[in-house]
Amino acid sequence: MFHAPGDRPAPGGGTLPPEWLDLPLLAGTLRRLLAAGRLAPLALHYGDPAGDPRLRAALAQKLADFGIAAAPEQVVTTLGATQALDIVSRTLLAPGDAVLVDEPGWAVEFARLAQLGMRVLPVPRGPDGPDLTVMEALIATHRPRLYVTVSVLHNPTGASLSLGHAHRLLTLAQAHDFRIVEDDTYAWLAPPHAARVAALDGLQRTIYVSGFSKILAPGWRVGFIAAPAELTARLVDVKLLTSLTTPPLTERSVALCLEQGALRRHAERVRERLDAARARSLAMAAEHGCAPAPGSAAGRGLFAWLDTGVDTDRLAQSLLDDGWLIAPGSLFHAARAPSPLMRLNVANGADRAFWRAFAERRAELRRRARPASA
């Protein structure tokens, strides 16, 4: 995540290649704000604790496009989706509380919840969503307070929650009195009419989290929470304790991108480009004997979840010696264990030089794993 662009090739990375992002769009919005004489009020004051009012209004309109009814007053801006998840956890949980999470899932979320003193309860993730049988057993034993999920274009499997699963999930949440935190980080890369739990639920038991790092500007750290009206004041209080406010200049810039439709047009171009790149990357993976893992959905989104046939922790270390950064499967489990799976970023996963290095290092690992001849 934190290597400089061009420092090391990252077929396992979590973002679009920098050259896919629209730098002129970012520069243009900043120039407009500077030319209009708006810099002083945006840069010389802390800003609204809940976030830039213009951005919150634009986000409420965007959420309506997803079928999520939220007034601007129900939106709280954050320093990216990561801080949004942290604020929700600090607002609703106490040390010792149980939290359901997808597995495989995001390593940072596992670590963050554990650091806050929560009991992390992994639920196997399948092509339609969580394994509801396992979830019901965990609910009966542990009485969780939250379920944190990436419902659309799940990281790392690429799968999206089906409507049937979403309905049953909401039924469980109502019956057992827990909330659902819907992390929609990859919203702009998703099909236009992907189903959201928050839309089905009407933001009753669901808290919706998203941001712009994956589509617009990772370094701007603009994210947000959309929540039931009775929670927003508490969320703002916790935001004040963690960061006071968020940068009004970048938030207003994102508002302009949304209001003018420039971000929507950029996202459409990225999705088209991603579709073409995915086809190339998956074809190259298949040439090298890497099949999509069970429960994954390689037809959409930024990631492919692939079975390599070898321990990807060891493979990652070997490829690092060649200058390649991959994402081994163990990173996506709450309790790390050897895994043959790896996450491939399909936007930059069709590099033949990478796959040559991959094949050589995998063959080397397989040779070492063979029993010695009698």
C-alpha cells in the first residue's frame, strides 16, 4: 500500500494503478476553489465537525442513486473508510463485545477490532454472502453486537451479497438485536444496480460506510458514514475525539466532482478499462494453472481470489526477492495459517514478467516440497 508509485510492482495491491486515476480532474477542482476565492474559509478554519455541508448533501444524493434514503444530516464525513469503521466501532462497542466478520476478509479490520479488545468471530464467506448456518451458531453462543461486511465486490473474493442472503441476514439482525456495518469501499467499481443491505433495510439496523480512495484519490482520505438519525450525534462526538474535524478543502473538492458528474464519468471509464484488464489477467492466471478459489466471483471488481497450489506466504517471500509484491491468502484470515490462495489485482495482473517470475518461484517451491528419492 505504502510503496511509492513505480517503486515495486504490486500484482497483489489494493488500489488502481496511479495512471488510471484522473489527475486533471483533481487539479481542476482545486483550481476552481482557489480561483473562486474560497481558500480562506476552507483552509483557515476547522470546518463543520460533521463534515463539509456541501459534500454531505452531494453524498445524500449519491446514496439515493443506490436506493438508500439518507438526509444530509445522517451523513458524517471521515478520514477515509478506515476511520469510518473505527468511529462506528468506538461508538457502538465496548471491550469484550463480540463482532462478526467475513472470512476471508480485510486484515486491517481484524487487527483493529482485536486492538480495541473485541472478540472477532469469523464467518466463512461464500459466493452469495456469509455462511448463515455458521453465523446462527455464533450468534447463539456469543451474542454479537455488530456484523461488519463488504457486501458488494467483497475483498478479496469479488463476490456480492445476493438479495436472498441479504433478506435472511436482516431477519437475523432483527431477531438477535445486532447491527450491520456495510463497508461499500468498492462502490464506484460495482455494477450500477448492485443490491445494498442499507437500501433494503432503510438505514434502520444498517450503518453504511464508503469512501473515495479506490476511485478518486487515495491520498485525500475522504470517506463517510450514513447512519440512522438517532446515531449521528454520537458518531460526530467520537469523530471529534479522534480527529476533531476532517479537511474542508479536499471534502469540498470531492463535492464538486460529485455535483458536476465528473466522478461518475471517470468511474464509467474505469469500469470499462477494468473489464478488459480482468479478462487479460484471468487468462494469464489460467495459463499458469491458477483457478478462481471456491466461493469467489472473478467476473467483477478489482480482485481475483486464486488458488496457486503452493503456500503463498513462502511464495510471497520468494517473489519479494525478485521485486514483486503479492498478497498471500493468510493475510485475509483472522488466525493466520498457510494458504495456497492469493489475491490478484486484475488492473495490473497481466504483466508477463510477473507471471514468468511466479512460475519460476512456484516450481522452485514445489521441488523443495517433494520427498527425497529413496
